[in-house]
Amino acid sequence: MRARVFITPKKGVLDPQGKAVERSLHALGFAEAHDVHLGKYIELSIEGGDRAQAERRTDEMCRRLLANGVIEDYRFELQD
């Protein structure tokens, strides 16, 4: 099974990288770009077990290592 994990800054958390990209986009003439946030995308294979177990294990990976629960939110998708 394949897990796709999307990690983004929580609402209200300062995102200096996102602000820098937004300023650069404006400087390049893309004035319509606003509220830019940078995140992480992680893709991994989960071996063994059923879908429910893969969901539990992926969630545990996110909580324990992949995402910083204080400043980041995460979501994931599983594909067979």
C-alpha cells in the first residue's frame, strides 16, 4: 500500500518561507498570489496488514516523527 502524506503549517503559525515565496512571486509580476504556505510532501510504502492497520500506522508515523504537532497539521491518503 502507498501512503501520501501532506504536512502544512497550522493556521496562525508564522511561515517565513511562505512569505518569502509570496514576495518573490509579487516581484515577478504574480500579484494575484496571496496567503502562500510551504509544506512537505512525503510518499512511502506500507507493507503487510490491512487498510485499517495501514491507516493506524501511518497516523502514528505522522504523530511521532513526520509532523511537528505543535506547529504543523497533516493529512494522508492511502492507495492500494
